[in-house]
Amino acid sequence: MARKPSKVAQDFRDVFSSAEGRRVLAQIMAHCKVYEPILPGPDKDFELGARNVGLMIASYLAYRPDEFVRLAQDHNGALNYE
């Protein structure tokens, strides 16, 4: 029997299910450095904390790694910091 998603998880899915929501999600994931390695340095702890937020959102969405890749490919502008 499949586990029913929590109300909060369903809220995350509803918010990020539209085209606009996916664009915002791509920006959030890029800002949280989900798409790039975190290197040693003075900002490492901050970057790991930001990544943790991105991964928490992903866990509510139940994203698989290939879905992250597709999100980045579909919204490759999110990877360009302007």
C-alpha cells in the first residue's frame, strides 16, 4: 500500500507544479547550490546550509536525481547568475 503524502508535501507539489513554480524552483535550487559541488573555504558552512534547504524542498517534492537534471536542463537560465 502506497504511503499518502503529507499535506505539507502536497502543498509543495501544488506550488511548484506550474510552469512559473518550476522556474522559481530552478532558481531556488541554483541558489542553494544543489547543481554544483561545495568546495572547502570560508563559505562552506553557509553553502552547506543553503544546500540543506534545497534538499529539504526536494524531499517534499520526492524528486529523483534525474528530475533535478531535467529541471536544470529545462531552466538552464537558472544556472546563470545575473
